[in-house]
Amino acid sequence: MIRLGVDAWNLPGDRRGIGRYVRQILRAWWEDERERVDVTLIVPEWHTWTVRGRYLHEVDGRPYRIVSRRGHARAGLDALWFPFNGCSWTNFRLPATATLHDASNFVVPGYAPETQGILREAAQRCRALITDSRFAQGELARALGIAPERLVPIPLGVAPPRPAVPVALDVQSMAPFVLYVGAPESRKGFDTLLEAMSLAGRERTELCLVVTSRSGNWPIPRDVRVVELGHVDDDTLAALYRACTLLAFPSRHEGFGLPVLEAMSYGAPVIASNAASLPEAGGDAACYVPPSDAAALAAAILRVSGDAAYAAELRQRGPMHAAAFTWQKTAARTLSVIEAAGQ
């Protein structure tokens, strides 16, 4: 058994795909790999007794040991895993593995360039590096100046569909709607989607755009109706996936694209850009359009929302494709890399 310290610094605050990635892998290890791995959560606070409840709340109360960064060397650990896109701290000597999710901060202009050093530090200090896709493997290798073989691409997983339960949000009252899951960023093609909704709305005036975030300072076209929900819980997100006309995921750059698989698992038709890692995530079960092409995206929205047979085909393909991606597989492969690095 490997005694593994997991860097948990952002576990209480990360509601993105990375946070879901960490929580799901920890859950899969607890359920399926407890004879192989004993997890300790490593936190930045030295007064661990005052924050223990906050961290354990994020892992469904599982009674992990919690130690501080300053005390990790005395905790009897065999290895470390940094899952939050590089090393958040560097005063360690144990064999370490880091997950680098994508190269956005290197290749997307103005996208958090100050965090490049964290990924470079991980490439220098860690014995093993994991990433989310073959696309991210190539991008990161070029950005970091390392051999692609140093990065192990391990696809993300998707949990089984949650049971349908009543939620506070009246989801059906918004139908028909296009669903957008994620932050409203240019990197994710939110501007293209707004323009496409304006174009598609000339024929389908009843369609609205539902966003699981806040649009912030984005200028919303006057003819586009946007419902901004902000962060939603998992049951509400499941209800949105079930009820939506389609999920739109027009990213220009993406390390994987977890909402693509999640939507497919619930039978939602998916329109995605044919850029970056998205064809790896969506396979042959998505409708693809060129990135930044609002006219093509609008045409795809009109086709999926208006062609019942085509939408039914996507709804049939999606769950079958998503079923091949499980968190159990992701967690087992991740643990194997960490074990090898710790030897």
C-alpha cells in the first residue's frame, strides 16, 4: 500500500471541472482501491484542527487524516500528488506526481500567464506528470520544452446519471433552451455562442440560453434571452442536462471538456467545436462545428433543435459513448502512475 499525500489546497473552493476531477478520484480510490492507497489530505493551514470539517465536508465526510504542508515530512508518507494543475508549494522531497490539465496559460493570450511558473516548477520537480488528453499532452510538451512521453494522458471520467429528483429550479419552464456549462470566457467560445444564438433566434425565437454561471461584463445581444443561474448543485445540473434541447460547448481551447461527456450521459445532444481536445471527449457522438464560426454554430443549433430524427440519433449515441469513460478507470490509471513514480 502506498501512503499518499494529496495536495488539497483548493478542495473547498473549486467548483470547476478540476474540483470535480479531484473529488471523483478520491471517491473512487476510497470505494475501490483502499488496499492500494491510504490518502492523507495536505492543506496550507498549520492549524489543521480548525479547518478539518471544511475539508472533510468536500469529500462526503470520509475520515481522511489531514496534515499541514509544514508537517507533511513528518507524516510518514511515501509520495505526493498535486492534482490542481501543478505544484502549489515546493518544499518537498518525496516522490511527486502532478496533474497538468491543459496549456491554456501558455497558449491563450492573457489567460493567467502568471501561473506558468507553477507548471514549469512541476515539470522540474515531479517524477511523473499526468494530463487529460493527447491534445493537452502535445501542447504542454511544447510549452514546457519536455518530451511528450513525460506526460501521461489519462482521459477524465463521468459518473453514472443521478436519479431524477425534485429541484428548486423550475427547469421545464425555461424550455426549449440551449445549455452552456462553464465560465463565460473567450477561451470557451462564449462570444461565439452569443452571436450564434442571435442568428438562430431569427428562426427559433422561443429558444433561450441557460448559463450555469454569470455573464459578467459580456455584452448580451438585445435579441438573445439569457438565463444566468450561477453555480448550481449536482441535482439541478442533472435536471438541466435532462431537459435541455442541446448542450453548446464551442471552446477554442480545452484540456478535455468534461461537460460534453456529462451531457451525453444524460442523453442531451451536444454541439461542440472541432478544436483542441473536444473530438477526443466527444468521439462520434457530438455535432461538431469550427471554432469561432458563429454562423456554423447557429446552423447546428437550428438543425439539432429542428430535426427530431437527428437529435434522437445524438441522444442515442451519447450515453453509449459516455459509458466508456468512468472515474474508476481514471482513478485506477492515475494511481498506477503515482505508484510507479514512488518506487
